[in-house]
Amino acid sequence: MFQSTTVLIIMKFCCFPHCAVFCFSTACTFTVINAIDEDVISETFKTKGSTRIFQTENTTDVYCRSIFACAGICLSDSQCCVASYSKAASTCRIDTSERCCAETETLDEWRFIQRNSYHDCTVNLKEVAYEKPAEQSSVYGGGYASRAVDGNVNTYMHTDIEQSPYWSVDLGKTYQIKRIEIFNRIDGAISTDNCTINLKEVAYNKPAEQSSVYSAGCSALRAVDGNVNSFMHTNIEQSPYWIVDLGKIYQIKRIEILNRIQGSKTTGERLRDLDIMIGSSHNEMQICAHYVGPAQLGDHLLFTCGHVECARYVKLRLTGTDYLHVAEVKVYAVNDSCN
């Protein structure tokens, strides 16, 4: 059913003047499929660039080779009015939300598809506080107000100790605000039995790899780049994993995982049944902790490894079949060696 619909759409677009000479050759299909960088407007649907639908309980991801095939799948489903397509991931995301009220995000490599017979009710969310003017009641050390909107989880704003300290940001204009997210500072010291231990983060910008890559912008390094707005992302598969090489063996005290901050409720809940593993080599990994979950978008998860502390590698592995994606992984160690 989908195949015949797709062929019909491709042949229809072949009737455009610039493609007319190829209407009865395979070269025409090749030309149309590779024209997805341009917006398309037809009698049945239209497209626009750099837009992806958030994944929700109303979306379905299917393997697809072209934006026209994706449009054909949507057009053949009476409940589908919007979809999005990634050529890099060969993925078509079909949305069947009531009245087309689908939330979208701006993302390169994805294109948005909408049926012309439906009213546009999509909601495109964007982060509006990044690098906007900010102020606070006082400043401790270098903890300026701008640190809270610089996109870097390794910096933070900090006031003096005082009555009712505050921080505020000027967004520049009035917005209809849908969501506010706050990340607590992630470094510092811990105290045990009246002994203060200074920890340092040792995973930042270290080499990392993962079992598969969902798209070009979701590589393993995204989980150690210090930016909570990016994230690593595997394909859907059995026991997907991510691993970082710390460069040498450390005495590990704490591992922190920041779940991705953008998406739907079900997107955040994919982080579940997660093994946190550490070891001196790829072949000598031990369970540090297991997270049952499910997590929510923006969750900040903390794990300690008990008696198993000395390791060079830290690995995250889902025990089931799903996507694996996290925004950041932080590894805190006591010192540079583990004797």
C-alpha cells in the first residue's frame, strides 16, 4: 500500500517542468529523491527544513529512503497530518496527534512534512535564555550570573551567603513559557567522618564510543562535551551501550548522568534498566550500579560504586531493546592514581 502511494507521488512530481524530460526514466526518481534540500509544495503536502517532531506516544519511527516515501506513508494514514524525515538516519517519524498539535524542535538534517488538508497546530519549542543578560543579588568569586546561561555545565553562578539571595534573567521580550529547567552545580567537595575529600571531574572531552550512532550530531563525544543541550544517541537495538576511556586508572567516587533535556515524556523515560559499569579494560567490566528508572527529561542521576572504585573505563548499557541517549556523563575521582 505504501509502495504504490509513494510511486504515485514521485510520478506526480516528475510532471513539474524542470523534471519533465525524465518522466519515464529511473533518472527522474533519482533527481526527485535528491532534491530534498529544497522546500516542496504540492496539492497534497508541503515541507520545510531543519524541523523535527518531538517523539511522543503519538509518533512512530519507520525506516524510509526518501522524503517522498515518508510523505506517502503519512498520506496513506488518515490519522497522520504531520511527519518529519531524516535522510541521514533514513527515518520517517509519523505523528497522529489530535488536530496536528505536535511539538517540534529546530534540528538540522530533519525536514517537516504537513498535509495541506489539515490546520497547522504544531508548537515549536526553543530555548530562549541562552546567553541572555542576567543578574544576581551578589557575586561570590567568579560565579557571575552569566554562568547560569552559558550552556556549560562545568560553570555556575554563585552568590554570597545572605538573606534571600536571588538570580534573574532578562529574555529580551515576552514569551509564552512552556518549561523551565534548572541544573545544580556538579563539582565540589564531599565530607565523610569529618574528612573533606576534593573531587575532580575526569571524563570531560575524553575519547568515547557507542554501539551505533542515530545521526551525525549524536556521537559518543556529545556526552562528555560539557554541553547539556547536546546528547549522544544510538539506534534502537538490543543492549545499546556507550563507553568512555578516562586515559588512565582513577579512584572513582561518583558517576553522574544527565538525561537529555529536550523531547517528550516518553523520550525521557527511555533511560531505564541501565547498567553503570567500570573496569580497567573493555574486557574487565564490573557492575558499579544499576538504574531501574524510568528517568524523566532533565533528570540528574548520581551513582557510587561501593567497593569497586579503581577503573579506566566507564560504560553505560541498557539491558533491553531501545534507544540509548544521555546529555552528559560526569566521572568524579579522588586523585590521579589508584594504588
